[in-house]
Amino acid sequence: MSDAVVIGSGLGGLLCGCILSRNGYRVTVLEKGAQTGGSLQSFVRGGIRFDTGFHSVAALAPGEPLYQIFQPLGLMDLPWRKVDSPDEVVVDGVSRFLPKPSEVPALKALSPLAYDIGTDFSEEAGTGAALWLRSHGLEEQLYLGVPLRLQSPLQEVSLHEFAHITYHFMNGSYRLEGGGSCLAQALSDQILSRGGEVLTRKEVVEIAPATPGQCHVRCADGSLYQGICVSDIHPAATAAMVRPSLRPSYLKRLSVLRNGTGIFTVYIKLKPKAVRYLDHAVSINGLLVHFGHPGPDGFARSVDLMTHVEGPVADREAFARSSIQKTSVRFPELEDAVEQFWTSTPDTWARYTGTPGGSAYGILKECGRLSLCVVSPRTPLPGLFLTGQNLGLHGVLGVSYTAVRTCSVILGAPIINQMFHFTS
């Protein structure tokens, strides 16, 4: 049995660990924090469980791309629940619901791109999404109206990103009873059941060559691990730990890649029977509203308000109260319904994920130069591989794509094609 060391226990790292453990590797996952899952983590405040970065997913119906990845891994056995209502977009006080792609002829033409599980760098895929929408007579404010699904700034969003994310959410979304931590636990359990380890409070500080095709991985506590290495953290942060340093041309390539903006979130505990629960997401002039799981009375117990921000937030409380006030155009009862609230900022994300500047979605995949913004799973150090949102698209679907891509490089395409029933 070969050994594999996975740095970081976000979705990408856990998926790679799960796939490798199913193919003869003894996997050790090293997580610097106290909890696994990355942005799948949840936390409890005021007796309410909140999710950090996971609220709903798309493309999970039979025949859709995420189902194609999750079903062979047994992840469709988790308590997924279909959301019947589409996303709601409020612009200038007017509320509308996103249509299904089948109802819009121009969007139907995106189906081949949306269902391509590979990485499409064609000229069309690299087109700016806003430009493409305008050229087809479609309203940007509606179709790009749920910006928290997409990277920021929006003008950088490519048709590739729009097709793989918004297109699938327009076909419907799913929520997971128990939240994102339930998914992280299911993947961890699979690794453990095959003789692997998932270790927390293990901060990696050095990666060095070992035997041919393997790495030494050293943690801050002095512990040492050896095997092929898969890093689920930012490529620049990974490269900074390699000794001796990787070649200058590779480091320069990483240094010129831009990172997207961060997210400010207000986590609100609601007063009893104050706000009716809504299953679907609501975007209000760019601010995304997502209710937590309801109580038995049908009222919401909590709600998250999320918005893209650039740089640090000087006054968190003022920004939070401004976010709450902005929701009044759609939820006038919310201001008086707040019992307690807590916040997270890009600084919070930087602390927990190690992403430079607290960028929520990592390296920007800029339209017009898409192929130049995607990093290969291979690195110049034999035996060191990369995975995660920085190599491709963000979100559950994007990260799952990338994990499969990384494992295909390690295991070979024939094994992955057979495992996931891909056509070569």
C-alpha cells in the first residue's frame, strides 16, 4: 500500500483523500485547524448552528455533473433535499425569479459547455459572461444577479464560470440536512474506514523531496510524514513551504496571478416566530440572503447575509447593521427580528483558510485569458500535487471537478474514467 499525505481538509483535500484511499493509498490528512472541512465547517452561536461557506449545491440530479462524481463515492446517500423554488433576484425593489435554462433559447445553447466535466478553454468559454448576455439580449442584472455564486469582480466572470455555476443553479438546487460539516464527516469516515488518518491541529511548515516521487512533510509540532503529497491550500502558500525553493519561473507565474475579493457575512439568530422561512436564496442588489434550517413551526431560526467586499472592514458592527438594513426592501420585518448577530470578514477567511487576503474563491479565472489563470495539478517537485478551487472553478461543483482532475494525474485517466463512468 502506498502512502499519500493531504495538506488541508477542505472539500478538495477530502475528496482527493477519499478517491486515493479507494485506490490503494493509505491517506493521512493534515489540517492546521481544530475542525476539518475548510469552508464546509459549521459553528454554533447562541444555540444555533451556522454554516460558514456551504449553503446549497446544484447539478446534483441524476445525469448532472455533480451527481456523476458524488454517486460513485456514496455521497448521494447523505440527506440531500431538493429546493423547489429557484433563486430570487431583487433589483431596485423589484423581485424576480431566475427561469430555467430550458425556458430561454439562448441559455439552452450553453448546455454542452455546462455539462462538460473537463476544462474548456475555447474562445467562447473565455468570453466575458456579461458581454455574452448582452449580445444575446439577456439582462445582466437578472442573470448575474446572484453574484455570491460567482467570483468577484463580476466583470471578470467568464462564460465558462457562468455556465458551470449559474446555469446549473437555474435548473434547481439542493440543501443538505446537517450542513456542510455532514459532507466533510462522510468523506473523513471513508478515509478512516480504509486505514487512513484525518488529523487536526497539524500545521504543515515544510515540504521537501524524499525518495523519488515522494515528499517529506513536516508539521510545526515536529511530526514528519512521507508519501505523495496533495496540497489543498493556495498554490502560493504551498510553494512557500517547499525546500529547497521551486524554480524561479514557477514562483513568478504564481506571483502574477490575481486573487478575487473576500466575503463579509452576518450570521443572525432570529427571534421566535418573527420571520417566515424561505427555502431559496434571495439576492438583494448583490447581497445574498440564505435562511438556516427552519424550526418545526415553519419559522426561520437564523439567516446569513453575505456580500463581496474588497479589503478589510474597519467597523464590523456598522457594516453588519447596514447589511441588515439593506434587506428591508424584501424583508421589512428583519430589523426588528434580530436577537443576536455575529460576523466574519476576509480576515476571518485568511485566518482559517490561509488564502492570501482572505479571498473567498482564490485565484481569479479572468475572462479573455482563462487558460493563463488555471494552475496545473502538477508542480516542479515530483510527488507534490495541487488541488482545490485555485486550480479551476470554486464552489462544490468546481472543487469536485478539480479533485477528480488531480486524482486523474496521480492514478491515470483510465482508472478515473472507470470509477466515475466518464467517456474518454
